Amino acid sequence: MNDLKSLDQLGPIANEMLGGLHADERMRLAIRRAAEANAAPARRPLRRLVPAACCAALALMCVGVTAARLGGNAPEANPSVMLAAEPTVMAIDTIAAGDGSDAAAAGTLVADLGGNAMVRRAEADGESLFAAGEGDIPLVTVNGAVYQMLATPKDVGGALLGGQVGTVQHHDAQPSLAASDALSAGLSNVAAEGTAIYAISGLAETTAVAAEVDGSMRVFQRVSYAGRGPGGLGLEDTFSVRGQVKRLELSGVGTLTGDAANAAIDVLLDHAVLKSADATARRQTLTVTLDSGLRLQLGVSGDTLCGCGGWSCPEFFEAFEAAL
């Protein structure tokens, strides 16, 4: 066998391998036809080159825009480079994770920003006795204490009025922005300047007051507002209803009347502990109907009752349920 690594042996190797091969006319024609068939180069489809060309053009454009911006040149300084428009904000839809349930069905409508924008807020489990305002709560102040107007009664009778305890010195549509001295002097966003503020017969003036609004004498209950709480007073000082309760209704739980209602209120007033000076969160309501027919209300969240301050009193809820 020949040594394949030696080039000077190429001739003998070819003779050895191709010794039995003879070129005749038939082989010549076969070779010519094969050469003619392979003479035209194969064309690639043009459509395969289009994405590549687009990508190259886009890359060149991005490089040009970046160079123009990094150089600090205005578009007029280099007319050969056309800057693209600034990117716009894209709206992105969200899809709930998990089992693919409809996200809209799982949530709660909180706002409808149509022609007349409106916001719907969650209400407590129970009818609220407090009147609502378009901005701040409808209120009056006496010696810096804040009282929110009740929705009922629409016009309290003269028999329920006590002596005058203050006067509306300032009228301000946004009392939350008012100065401290204005709140102390006497301020309201619903009662006019010069309006007299009266106590309620049988109640401490730190619990509720009355003032004329649009020609009707309305009742206002002491509440927390803008960081103003009980100011060192106890719950009974701002909610002095001991011995006057005719009916006690805890929404979602039940109702007590007479002696049972008064006994439960005694537990509340004896054991309540201030938890927060300014608390307005409400999941339930505690509605207190007095012997005079006047109704007052506290908000309830867990074991906390919210009026003027947030007061924790698990003993009250135990006593209430035990009395049912």
C-alpha cells in the first residue's frame, strides 16, 4: 500500500484508484449536462431577506437618533437625521392571576369617572345617622370641640333645647383648613355667622349641641375630626347617656331595650379604654335611642367603638351578646 502522506506518490495512487476508469463519449456528455445544469446560481427567496433588511434599517435609525440626542444637537442642525416622535404612554391591560376568573367580577366599583365624576365609598353595616356633606362633614365647633350634624331630627323641638353654649363666629366651607383659633372661637360650614349654639336638655354639652341651619334647628353630635379627639376626656364625657337609654341596636347582632340596654351601656362607659384620639373607621354601627327620642350613634370596628376617639371595650360586646 502507498504512503498517503507523500505528495510525490500522488501519480501512482491515482493510477491505482482510477486504473479501471476510461473516458468515453457517454461520460463526456454526462459531465457537460451536469455542468450546464449547475451553471445558474440558486436564488434565495426575497421574502427571507425582508425582515433582515427591516431590522438593519431600524438599527441604523436608532443609532442616528441616539447620536443626535447624545450630541445635544437640535434636529435642524443635522437635516439628514429625522428624529422619531417622543414615545407615547401605552395602555396595559391587567389579567387576574389564578383560575382566570373575571377580574371585574371580583372587585368592587369605587369610581365612575364619566361626565360627572363620582366616587362610591363602602358604607358601614347599618344605617348612618350622620348627615353627609359635599366636602367636609357638616359641623359646628364649640371651644375647639367638633360636632357633626345628624340627619335626623330635621328640626328639634324647643323643649329639647338647653341654654346657649356658643356662637358661630366664622363660616368656612373648608373647616379642615381653618386656623386653630377659629375652631376654638366657634366655626361652622353649614350654619351662618352669628348663629347661636345651644346645649341639648338632659345631655352634657360635650356630647351634643344644636344650631339653626337653613331655618331648622339641627342636632350635632361630638366626633373626632382632623386630629381633634376627646382631649383628655373619657368616653362618658363625650357620650354621656348613662341611665337614659331606651333602645340599643348593634347592627348585624341584635337589639336590647330598657334595663338590659342601660346595663350594657354601663359596661361600655365603665370599661372603655382610649385606643386612638382620631378614629372614624366603621364596619358596624351602635345606635342609641334615648328616652327623649333623640338618637345618637357610634361606629364599630372589631372591639373598638368610634365616636369622639376610638375606644376599645371587648367587655361591652360580651355583655351585649350575653343579654340577648
